[in-house]
Amino acid sequence: MCYAVPGRVSEVDGAYATVDYGGVTKRVNISFLEDVKPGEYVLVHIGYAIQKIDEEEALKTLQI
């Protein structure tokens, strides 16, 4: 079973991004994805962003 958590990218620095999980921020490796920008949502699994997702889908997932 894979557990991935959506978070909002607040800052990008090379192959890493700061991702906000409702006030808690973590440094995440984004090297698996292309062209990640602040304001976008990504799914993160064990410290790696594995997929971009749209804001609506991210917010639905966070409500659960």
C-alpha cells in the first residue's frame, strides 16, 4: 500500500521544494517532476513529490 499526502508548494530551490501541509512545512525532493512552481499541489511519498495534482483534487483529499 502506498500512502501519498498532498501539499502546496511554497518555494522551489533546484531539485527541492518547500511543501506546506496546512502550516507544517517540509523540504521535498521534486526531481521526479518537471517544472514545479510555487502554488501548485503535489503528492508526496516518503519525501519525494511523485505527481502534480490540481487544487480541487488536493483539497478534496485533504478533507478526507
